[in-house]
Amino acid sequence: MKVLMLGWEFPPHISGGLGTACLGLTRGLAQQGVEVVFVVPRARGDEDAAHLSEMVGANQVEVTPESAQAQVIEEEWDPALGPEHEQRAWRVRRSLELVAIDSLLLPYLTPETYQARLTEHLEQVQVLAGHGPRRRMRVVPMAPVGTAASMSGQTAGPKRTLEFSGSYGRDLMSEVGRYATAAAEVALQREHDVIHAHDWMAVPAGLAASRASGKPLVLHVHACEYDRSGEHVNPAVRELEKLGMEGADRVVCVSNYTARLVRTRYGIDPRKIRVVHNGLDRAAAAPAVPHARRIPEPIVLFLGRVTFQKGPDYFLETAARVVQIEPHVKFVMSGSGDMLPAMIERAARLGIARQVHFTGFLRGAEVERMYSMADIYVMPSVSEPFGISPLEAMALDVPVVLSRQSGVSEVLKNALKVDFWDVQETANKILALLRYPALSATLRGEGREEVARLGWDRPAGLVNDVYREVVGAPA
């Protein structure tokens, strides 16, 4: 089986669990003899890609100027006219022409930070807030099966490469569109049986590649816009997600929790949905190397993006309740995100600034060192499609308290589970682990054994079964 895989992240260049999952999955697939060509927006040459058939950077792919040039069109649309909007969206999805919508919205923005961006761009405020009837959309004509030159309906000219930062910056939507152009070119050049796209950033690329080569498309949903933003969704991102789910031959979800969102929020036929829980790299399940502790007090750790989705505010509310009873406990918030400044201020308002430490973003050995120093790991996510970090913590002998509103809670038995909003119960669980060493020791020992069995071999096998389904190969 030969797979053309499209993803926005690949270690060591990651900002969350998406890249980590892509690495683990591709390693598992390689062990089963699946050949994977992985396309990232920007290849830097130091990717952990020895097990891949090829690592391709979209920034290295030569395309014709005509195919790279996006058409900018104006479209009349009054948000109050719901039926007309739905008809327009239906036409866009069926024609598979939408690549990106110019927007000030970015992943993980809170309503406050979004409003700040809108204030900076008054002219676009009226459009994006629904106060005006015109909306600017950027579309790229999709290629019929055949030649790259036919993508634009023009004669191919001299080829050139496209620019990519490979990040989640202000130019993200434009990069998503350019990524689709490069992916279609790669699909015409590399032999493959199936296309596998990860999350919404790769949706236009997956559709373009599938249309160019005629091969089936598998969309892997690691997170939905409703996970990242709650009810304040980015309409451009949600539309791309729905576009990809409808256009894919199969939709792989990382949990039953995510599968329910895909069915209920996006109206996707359950018959095309497959659930494949994430795994943990075997190397990460090795015993931790002890690190010297600089403070004697117990450490309770939050490690992840400091965004709405991850529930950092609930972590601090929990901390405030714990220190009322055990004032010597230290809380560490490791990570970066749009809510970090607000969380620093909130710790001060709660009167726990002396008990809370903010480390910023950690990577590689720094993450393992932080886990090894922690006595308890807490994941209070508001909405977590899966959540690999509890597996990493348990593999390194750290007892875990995690949100029931997470996919990983479906597979873990040796972790304490709470509702994210119940900060008093979360505090009770932390105090129990601090006061009863036998409970902590039991969770550490049995937890490490449990995650050692949760490797990537089974998830990779299930994904390979999905490939066989869509290509019609015998099981």
C-alpha cells in the first residue's frame, strides 16, 4: 500500500499533539509495510523521517504560475438570508472549488483576542461580524484528472516554488490554499493508492490531490473547530471541515467523542466514520530518567496549549482551592497560547501567584524533565478529541487527573476522571493523591503498565484497514 499523506506538522516542528500523532502513526504504518510519502508545508531537513518513503516540503514543489495564482472573486451574500447562504455553500462544496476564505480568524482565538484583531481592521469588521452584505472569497479551480497544467485551464508556463512559513500565523488561510496547489502537483508526480489528510488545514490539499490523481481520500479528524472554540466557531474553518468530511471517502476520528461531534455538528453519515484511538510511542513509555528537583514541595503540572480548549482557567481555580488546604503545593503551567497573559493575571487575582509558576513553551527533553519533576499531572480540557499528554505522563510514572470530556478517557482505566467544570472535585482528587501515597503508587505502577500496551501498532493496523476499504483491497 502506498499512501500520500498530508499534514501541517511533523516532529520536531510541532505546536501540539497533531505532529506527534502523525509521527507515531507513520512509524506504525511503516512496520506494516505501508509506504508513506508525507507532505508538510515547509520542510526544514531535520524531520524525524527515516521511516518514511519520502518527506516532501510544499515549499520545494515546483508549480506553474497559472496554477499557483488564486482567483479572487466577490460574492453577494446577506447573512440574514439563510437559505441563499446554504445554497451557495452547497454549490461550493459540490464543485470542490473553495480553498480559503480571507478572514481575521485564527485557530485558538478567544472572543477577546478576536475582538482586538477586528478593531485593528475596521474595514473588515463590518464583513466578518455580519454587518455588510459582501464577502471576499479566494478560490482555486480544481484540476480534472490528468495534467497539472489543466488546473488553471491555461497553458503551463515556467515553474516556480511557493512560499510557506509552515506556522499558524496571520497568513494561514493563504498558505492553506498554496498547500493545496502543491499537493495536487505532488499527487500527479508520486505513485500512490490513497490520500490521507490530517485536520482542516489539509482539507483543500486532500481534495485537490484526490481530484488530480483520482485516488480515494481519507480525512483524519484530530480536532474539530467546536473543540477549539466552543460555540464561537470560526465559520471559515468550520466550512472547510465540513467540506472535507463530505468529500472524503472515509472520516477517521480519534475517539468516539469526536465521532459524535462529526455526526451531530456536521451531519456526516455514520457509515463513513471510523474511530481509531491514538497510541503512544514505545520510546516514550520507557522509565523516566530522574532529574534533580529544585524545590521540595509537591508539584502539580498542567502541560499543553494555554487556550480555551485546554481549560487553563479551571486549572487555576482548582489550584486556588487546593492551596487553601495545602498551601505548600506548587502548581506549574507549562505551555504558550493566547490565554497565557490572562492566566498570569488571574493567578494574581486569585491570590496564588506565589504558588503558580509559568514556564512557557517546552519541547523535547524539557518536556520529559518537567514530567519527571511532577507529582501529579492534570488535564482539565473543556473539549479534548483525544489527548496524548496523559499517556506521556503515565508512561513517566506521573499519576493523572483528567477531564471526562476527552477521548483519552475512553481508553484509560488507571487515571482519576472528573468533569472539567467541577473544580472542587478536581481539587479533592489532587488532595487525595497528595495525602494517600498508596493511591499515588498504585496509579503510577498500573498506569505505566497500561500505557505500555497502548502503542501505535494497533491504531496503524486499523488505519491500514481503512485504506483497504477505500481501495477495494481484500482484508
